[in-house]
Amino acid sequence: MRPARDTCEHCHSPETPQDDKLKVIRHYDNDEQNTEKTTVLLMKIGTKIHKAHVGLDIEYISSGSDPQTISTVIAAGKTYSVEGALASGPTRRMDCMDCHNRSGHDFETPESAVDQAIASGKLDRSRPFARRDVVAALKAQAGLEQQPSSVRMILSENVFPEMSISWGTYPNNAGHEKFPGCFRCHDGQHVTKTGDSITQDCGACHELVAVDEQNPKILKDLGLQ
């Protein structure tokens, strides 16, 4: 894979200052009412995340050819390794694409795709158990002829049998909600010989402003709801 400096960095310079951002995530329960729950995160993009990863010559070694399993991380003169893990892959210098690997073409999970469809109005939330039933149909890839065209569109945009692409074939490493992502390194298991570990502190990357709340007060205060 070509490094980010040969691709993304033609337009997106890592030296450009980044602001922190408020991220609003809406999802729906599998109950009859498709109850909406909202999580609000203050993402510390400029003050923490980029400063901790960009331009620091961080290197990592994966287990074999699978970049999703990282056995060793070398940063700030320290080597963090998972006990018993085999570091048999090549040593790679970390760049933007190690996390932002699906920026140009993301593949959703059934759950996230259905949540987005309900939130945007493409899937009728008033339909009893809509979230539960549509997610099940997408996973089974069966009974879709009884579903709205928006559901069939979700499948056609994310599953390509002729290319051996199904749910989860291509993980998205930005975040850790759908796939391990950040937890490939920030899992508490990468430890130096002196016992130091890569932080697993949630607050290092984001503040949990609201978690799975109905009508979070912060959104009303900011005029976003």
C-alpha cells in the first residue's frame, strides 16, 4: 500500500492545524418502538489525537501479513509488545492510512447502515421492530423482497458476492465502534519490559458528553435538537 505522503498528503497536509469536533451518533434499539439513543462525543482531534500520532515516527510490526493484529509498537524510544505474540510481519512506519483506511470507500455494518437509514428518514421508524427485522434480513440476505427499496440499496452498496465482499470483509480502523480500530494498539496488552503500557484511557481521545441518552440536554443547549 502506498504511504499517505504519496496519496492523501497531496491535498491533506498533516501539518495543518485541526480543531476538536463534536460528534453525534444516533442509534436505535431493537424494541418495538425502535427507541432512539444518542451518544455525543467531544473528539480531541486537534488537541490530543493528531499530536499523539502525527510526525512522531511511530512504527509497528504486525503478526504475519494481517495488519489488523499488531504485536509490537515502537514509539518515543520505547518498544511495546504483546506477550507471546509473534512479530513476523514487516516493520511499518505509521501514517494516516493506518487508521483512516476507508476514507474513500467505507463499508457499513448492517447495524450502522440501518441506524443511518432510520435517522435520515429512508426507513420508517414507526414500523414496529423495523431496526431488528431489517438488520436480521440484511445479515441473512434473505426476505429482502418484502423490504423497502432503501433496504435493498443498503445491501447493494455494501455486499458484492462476485468480488467476495460481504459484511465485515474490509474493516474501518477509524474509531473502535464497528471494528477493533484503535484497540489494535490501545488495548492494555502492549507493554514495555518495564511495565509501561499504551494508554487505554478513553479521555485521551474523547470526552463522553452523553452516552445512549434519549434527547441529550447538551444538544438542546447547543441548538442542535
